[in-house]
Amino acid sequence: MPVRTFRAGAKVERNGQRFVNYYQQRGGDAIFREVRGKRTVPIGNWLSRALTGGPITSQAGSSSQIRVDTAWARETVPGPFFMELPNNVLYGKDVNHDVMPWFTAKRVRGLLH
């Protein structure tokens, strides 16, 4: 059976064993912060500033919905992400749509099997 792609109003069917949805509702630029300083590097464009996620209806056997920008607001992913700011960090409270893969990668790796 082919996997359906997600779209507005979509849901995860009951034939799935496990579903985890990582999403953010914070708009605007992602903000990378210098670890021991006050400098920041904002990243985004008109589209990424407008894109936000949300909960997805799920009938899977086990489901989790994690709003990264609030549930993991104080969690960090260390850089370096940029040469001009080599000692930087990304906080959950500062994510946008573009940087969600960077932020969630280490956390979800263990779920992939």
C-alpha cells in the first residue's frame, strides 16, 4: 500500500504502528546565537517566515505531537552552523520551518529503524 503524503486535513491512518510529529508554530527567522556573546545570525526568507506546522490527526498505534518551539524551547543543538559565527547554538525557541531538520536530527535518529 503506498504511503500518503501529508496535506491540509490529512491524517495518519490506523495501519501505522508509530507516528511522531515534530512541528513549530513560531514564524519569522530562525536565530542562531553565539554561545558566549550577544551576536546572532537570523536565517529565513519570505516563505520560511510564513510556514508553520501543527498537530496532525493520527490513528496510529502510538502517536506523539511535539511542538518544538515550546516543548523544547530551552533545548539546544550546538553548531558550528556558520563560519562567521563559529561558536553558535540553536535553541528550540528560535527554530523556524527551515531549520527543523537540523534541530530534530539527533533526537529522531534513534527512532529510525
